[in-house]
Amino acid sequence: TGLMLDCAVWGVTDPSRLAWLDPPPAAAVAEARSRLARIGAMDGEGRATTHGRAIAKLPLEPRLAHMLVQMSDEGLGLLAAQVAALLGERGLGGSDADLSRRHTGWMRDRGPRAEAARRLAARWAAMAGGKDEDARADEVAIARCLLAAYPDRIARRRDSRGEDWISAGGRAFRLDPASGLGSAPWLAVADIQGVASGARIISAVPLDEPTALALLEDRIETVS
């Protein structure tokens, strides 16, 4: 997605016309363009939109940059920047799969690594037009950030053990049954590892069903 957004910003609407040493696979190009279109970064002709140019200026992969710009408009820019930092640095705030707990642990950590990451997140927020202020960091606010970046990854539990999940994008996810997240009916999923039906949830935020449906209200379709 980053490569295709760069091409669009440069004015290259058809990447196949470039002289690649290793041409990107056509299927990957199509998927990247589809993702960029879904977040409003690219139009139907493959040109970068105003929003696409804004996210291309941020030193983040497009979906996280989109999250940061969108959440800045909603007053959650600093929190979105902190979520991006958590997703980019393994172990920051601990190793809990619950991203909200990792955020709490990070905010309490006064070590040099934690301090440096907080300063970096504040710079990202400022670049996106957010204010350098205390971030509201409850589970719902973090879930809103994650849904901006990964709306296809919100997932509903399918078994009593909390091991089997189905995502809005249609993919099946697996979760360690010993995880504390397993009792939640819904998850706003951040990190996954693996492919196809074997993809494993690495980090997420738990949601109850009314909250999940409220967050997704404008995207829900009812089919009879």
C-alpha cells in the first residue's frame, strides 16, 4: 500500500509502466489499490486524493497514517499516534494481548524507551494536526482508532472457549484460549500473525456487543 500510494502521489496511475527490477505482483497491486480506495486515499483512476496526500506525509504505513489523520479530526489524534507507536514497537507497555492494558502500562513506564516513544507519538500527532495533550485512552476510544485503521478486523467470537473468531472481512482468526481476551464477545483486532484461517490474534481490545454495534452503526447492512 505504501508503494502504491507513493506512485499515486508521483502521478503514476499505472505502476506497470515503470521500469521495475522486480515488478510487484498484479494481485498485490490490485489489493493495495483497493485498500487505498477504501480509506479514501486514492480515487477510481488511481490518483492520490487530498486525504491520500495528507497521509503520505506521515512516516507511517497508510492505514495507520489514515487512522492518525481521521482521529485527529475527531479529537483523538494523540491517542491514535500512541496506538500506532504501540503497534510498531513490540514489548512497549508489556506483552499483554489486550492493547488497552499495554497502553496503561506504557503510560506508567518512566524508562527511557517509554519516554522516547511518547515523544515520538506526540510528534506524529503534531504532524497530523493533533494537539499535544493527554489522550483519552479507554477501551472504546482505542477501539475507535483501530476500527479506523482495520475495519475489516473487528471480530466476533464463535465458540465458548474464545479460540475461534470470525472477522468482518470474512477471515477466521484464532486466539490463545488462555488469553484474557477470550471472554469478550467482540474484539477490535490490531495485530494478527499468520495467513488464511490460521491467522492468530496478537493484540486487540475487547468490546461488548452493544458497543461494537454502535461503533459500526454506519457500516452495518441487514440482509433478509
